[in-house]
Amino acid sequence: MEELKALILSIQFMTGIPIPINIDVKEDKIYKIASYFPVVGLLIGGILYIAYLLLKDLFSREIVMTFLVAFSYILTRGMHIDGLADTFDGLFSNKDREKIIEIMKDSRLGTNGVLALVFMVILKILFLSDIRQSLLFSALLVSPVIARLSVVFSIAISKSARGGKGLGGLLLERAGLREFVIALLISTIAGYFVMPLKDLALLYVISLSFTYLISKYISKKIGGMTGDTLGAVNEFVELIAFIYFSIL
């Protein structure tokens, strides 16, 4: 029952999909939701593929992919792309650690954040449009899963830059190897049915290596990770997955 609660909470936390169920979970147990982030990715990927099937005969490929990228942000309430923008505003402000974190918390968007947001959206659309038709199902399903697996990996290898404040901080302080292993098993089972294992394994190596490097870089700059920087990891790895599928 606790695991089911964690799954429902992870969907409620990571998406705007309405699930009218109030879950009562103790604060010291809520970190378990991290294990099910790949399930959230699988749900989002499945919805995007259904949307693709509904739109593919109505519009050109580029327009359809634009709709899909926009819809993905609607499904996630723009949570991850907002984190990406805040991360770029903070990291490229040339300020000290405390000021960087303060800038990330600021709801206002700066030039660096706008540029990161615009280029991320454009690149996602371009690389999605470049993926072969035969690989599109795998790309739409697996990419959101791998992105969220990478978030769990970053959580497992990092600490909170804000001392455990907020849900992101709580996850960074409490979630660890157990949550990552569960997330990895879920991701592998999902990926096994839609793409060759050797291709999935290579995607793991690329995405998790990038996640390790970017997490260590950010941690060196601000002493850990935050909810915003985890969102940035999600966005980057999803783009990396799209690039990977466009090359296959």
C-alpha cells in the first residue's frame, strides 16, 4: 500500500494529470516517490505517442512535433523547463554561491534563462522531427523515462544545496541507492519491450555519464543540487535521448 501511495504521489508531484486522491504520507517516507519517477516518464511518453497518432495525418511532421513538445510541458506544468531556465540564470550570473541560489529562487526570468528555454524547445522540436518513423514510438516512450531515471541518479549521488529545504531538498537528503535501483529496474523493463537492449544500455551509459558530470559541476558551484537543477538534468537528458534516437 505504501508503494502505491508513493506511485500516486509521484504522478501528482511530477505532472498536472488530475488524480483526485488525497494521499497522507509521513514526511520521512515521501522520499520513496523518487523510485517511481520513470513510471511518470512512461505515462507521459504514452500520452505523447497517442497525441502523435491523432495528429500525424492532420499536420506536417514539424508542426506535429511542435505540438508534442508543447503538450509535454503542459503535462508537466512546465516544471522542468522552468528549472532549466532558473539554473542558467543562476549559474551564469557570475555570482557567489549564496547569490546563485537566491537568483534560482527568484520567479523572474533573466536573459540566460530565456535563451536556455528557447534553445531547448527549438532543439527538441528539430531532433524529434529528425527521428525515423520506425523509431518514433521508442523515442517518445523511452526518452521521458531515461530523463527521469537520470534525475533519480542525480538525487542518489548528490546532496541538497539548500539544506533539505523543499521537496527537492528532502529527496536529495533522503533518497539514495535503493530508489535508484528500483527506478533502474522499472526503466529497463519498460525499455526492454520497445528497443534492443544494447541500444538501451548505450543510452544509459551516455545519459548517466552526462548526469554524473553535470551534477558534480553544479555541486562544485553551489555545494549541491536543488529542485531547479534536477529539472535542468531532466531537460538535458531528454534532449540527449532525442539526439541519440535521431542518430540511430
